[in-house]
Amino acid sequence: MAARLVGNDYIFFAGYVVLQYIVLATAWNILGGYTGYVNFGSAAFFALGAYASVFLNKAYPLPIPVLIVVGAVISGIVGLGMGYLTLRLRGAFFAIATLALAVVLQTFITNWSYVGGARGAYVIRPNEIEPIGPYIQYLFLLMLALAVIALTVARSIERSRLGLGFAAIRDDELAAEASGVPTLKLKLIATTISGALMGMAGAPFPYYIGYLQPTSAFALDYAVNSIAMPMIGGTTSWIGPLIGAILLGTLQQVATVTISSSVNLLIVGLLIVDCVIIAPTGILGLLQGRRTARDVVADPAVFALLFAVNVIPIYFLHQEALAARPLEIIFWAVLVFLAFARGRLIGLSWLVGLPIFGALLSVVPGPSWLWLVSALALAICLVAGLVLRPRDAVARSTT
Amino acid sequence: MTALLEVDNVSKRFGGFVALDGINLSVKAGERLGLIGPNGSGKSTLVNCICGTLTNEMGTVHFDGTPMNGLTAHQRTRRGLARSFQLPRPFPSLSVADNLRVPLLYTVNARSGPHLSAADIEARTAELLSLVGLANRGGQQPRDLTQVDMRKLELARALAAEPKLLIADESMAGLSNNEVADIVALLIRLNERGITIIMIEHIMRAVMSFSQRLVVLVSGKKIADGAPDTVIRDPEVERAYLGQ
């Protein structure tokens, strides 16, 4: 509770969003990661929870914990219904159907004037609440509780009979049926739990934001983030979405306050690209060594492209305020990692020194031409990595 | 003996192609049946119709005295009808032992009767693994198994469901002579424990040493059904296999 001592409420505003993403990513992963059905409609379930709150706030005000339960029930029922309609579809078709559901729901809400329609709806929240104090701290604690609930649910599913059945469906649905797994029933359970958790995350949202409109409740961010976070963290364990949500969520919060929002998007997009190429099984998969760095940089073209792409955000971040500098570290680290892996592969271990050298030059204060030297170091590293081939391959081609 | 499986006039078409054309087949409890036929003759389609993976447009399948029409594949598995797949289809992200836990938890424990405890499941898994010769491999991932071991896992998973009838769909393709003999011996041992077995196989040596009765499918029709020695000399069967 350091933030309470500091007396800065901002940390609660930012922390709330990160916690909200933990719930969304964990919820998505129960259907997407465990059972293998990609849901593009996360925003729809989130918005359902939020609009259930808006509706009740107007019709019959209730305390937020009750609204959370209501949001969970409504989103869970919609999840069940959507599952029943669409789960006979496999792969891309299921994903498209979930996207369609989000569009249909958004159109419905936009045209329903009782909950504000396209104008949006104001939700007046009190400034303080007894005995916690500032209302945002109350919301933060609620979301913290939801995150704990979501992670507990995910963790206990993973270790249960249900989790084994989900994994069997994800791996091979025909073989699962032949082994006695009631696949349709289990998939419906997965969509219901997943939808209910997303609705829970959405229920307190109108009180957090104060003014809710369809475009913010159905924002693409929710759909993209709730997919990207588990993917980046790793989808086979409850820890994956947690890691992904904390990393990407925190990064987005830092980027939002330090730099322009367009560069923010660029950073997140590039990180997703990095993760998909370097760690396709997520950070967890990378840690467990299911894929080695060698595989990633084995193709010189992949190395060069990835290297060049990661230089772009450094260029942009360099022109931003000083507060954005820490974000550069991430991309310098990726460059160092790439140079290290490629250098080891082609037997030139000094290659890793070039991006380190460049990073140091860009940090130390000095004459403005220093960045040219830094850029030169990166260019040398890029070209060396692209042109030079592994020694054994060279030996083979000369003999 | 009463019939455990009764296939009555089952037909299946894919568009204009008739894959099965009025198949009648009766399998007695405790029997060892061989099912052969050239590629594309409808053997696997018949298995899929019996097991509920595909729905047959015409005809009925009775198993253990009850009609199977409208039952899903997992419901049929729970009633005691298990199959192995022609190409092994393990659950790749689960360990070998977990592959067997799926049918134990979802078939055996889904039936009425005493439930297996966690310790029972542990013991049963180990027992199944040693039965098919995969002891000590429980902790491995399926991708680390050889093709032979993958086929053994496929059989073990079907057996884990404690079936009354086991349909082994080409579980010996690509195996060496010794391995074929091992699997035939295993299947005969299982049969002696009371499991009725239908073996679908191209390896004639295996089929002839295993089967008490032989059924031949050609182009979706049953052209022979009887004692293996008689069936194999049937001129129509010879024509189907060797050409004119």
C-alpha cells in the first residue's frame, strides 16, 4: 500500500486497468488456451457486464459486488447461448462467429436508448466510500479480488478432470470423443465460465470510467489484449495470462502517460511481433526451453528483419520525452538478445557487443553526432548477422 | 451366445459416392473377427458409423441389445464400444500417462458403479502401460515415442475405457514381424479376458492368425463372411484382391 502512503491515486487508476486485463486474459485463456477455441468477442462479454451495471444503476441501484454477480450471470448465459450456436464450428469459423456476436451486441446497445444508446451514459459515483476512503481504491480492491477469483478458477480447472478434458479437446476432438469426453458439454462449460469471468470484469467498469459509451465498452483493445496477453505469456498454464497481462498491461499504462498514444500502439504491436517470432509458445514456453534461441535466428533474413524492426521504436522513443527512455530498454534488450543468439550461431561472439555499445552511446550525454556512431554499430551488427554464415555451413560449401 | 454387435442394413454416402451399401454384420460376444478389404472399400467408414464418428443415413447399429442411433461417439464409448484410430491420434500436449487418464476419468468414472480414486487411476495407468509394453514411458510426451510405441499407446487408450468391444483399426501398419506378433498375442490375451475384438488389417498373416471369422468388404459391400480358410479361397475375394 505504498501508493496510499504516497497519496497518489494514479497508481490505483493504472493498477485497476492492469488487474482488469488479468481477469480478461485469464478468462479468454480458459476457452482459448485450455480448450483451443479462439474468441474474438471478448469485448462483447466485457461490455455486457458493463451495460448490465448501467442498466441496473438506472433501474434499481445496487452495490457493485451485487452488480458483479449480475454481470457474471448475464455474460455467462450469453456465453452458453453463443457456445450452443457456434461450437459446432471449428477453428477460424468459430472465431468469425464470436466477432459477429460482438458486432450484433454493439449494434443492439447503440440503438437501446434506455442505457444511453450512441450518446453514452453517465454513472455518478461517490467520491469516497467508508471505510476504505477514495472510491478508486474501493474499485481497485474489488478488481484485485476478481483477479484472484479468476486466477483461482483457472488454476483449479487446470488441475482437475475438467482441465484434462479441455486439453483433450484442444489436442484432438475426435480422439477426445472416442475416449468418452463429452466434447460439446465441456465446450459449453468453457464458454460459460469464460464469458462469466469477462462479464465480472466489465461490471465495475462504468463506475471506474464515469461515462460509458458503446465505442469504449466494445473497444477493440479488449478483444486484442485478451488474446495477445495469454499468447505472450503462454496459453497452457494459468501463469501465462498473468505474466502477459502484467507485462503488456503495465507497459501500455507506462506508454500512455509518457508518450503519444500512436507510438504506444506501435510499441505494443512490435512487442507482439517479437513474441510471436521469438517465443511462439509464450514466455513460459521460452523459459521451459521448448524452443531455443538458435531456431529463431537460424534464418539470416528473419534475424535481419527482426533486428531492423526493433530499431524503429528506439528511433521514435528517442524523440519523446525523457520519461519514455526506460521503454527503450526493452527494445535494446531484444537487439542484444538477437545479436547474442546470431553471434553464437555463426561463431562471432563479439557481435553481441555492438548493440550493447550502441545502447551505452545512446544513454550517455554527449555531442549530438554520437547517435550516428550508435546507428553505425547497429548497422554493422545487422549486416554481419545477415551476410556471415555459420562456420560449419561455410566449411561445407567450400569443400 | 447372443450377438453383442448387430449392424443392420447400414448405408453411408458421401455426396454421390456410396461408401457403404447395406452392410449387415453380427458379432457375438467373445468373438475375434477380422475385417479386410482393399483400400477405399469402406472399412474405416463402417468403423466410424459403428462408433458414432459418422452418422449413417440408413440402417441401425445395435450394441449390447440397445440401438445406437442418435447416440454420440462418447456415449457409445461409455457403453463399452472402444476403438483405436488408423493413424494414431494421441493428445500431443498431454503426457503418455495423462493420455490414458482421459478415458479412465471420462469413461470408466462416468459409468454407474464404483468410481476410481486417484490412487486407482495411478495403478490402472501403470498396469495398462506395462500391458502394452510402455512401462516407464508414462512421463514422456507422445512426440517422443516411436511409431510403434505410438500405436501401442493408441491401443492402451482404447483399452483404458474398459470396452466390451474393441475395434482395432489397422493398429499394425508399418510394424516389423516381431512387433506384429507381439500385438496379435496381446489382442488374443485381451480376448481371453472377455473382450470382443474386431481387427481391421492389411497384414494377412496377422489377420489369419488372429481371426475366428473373416469378413470381406469390397466397394462398400460385404462379399464374404465365414471361416478364414474358406473366405480366403473364395473366388470372389481372390478376384477383388488380385484382379482378374
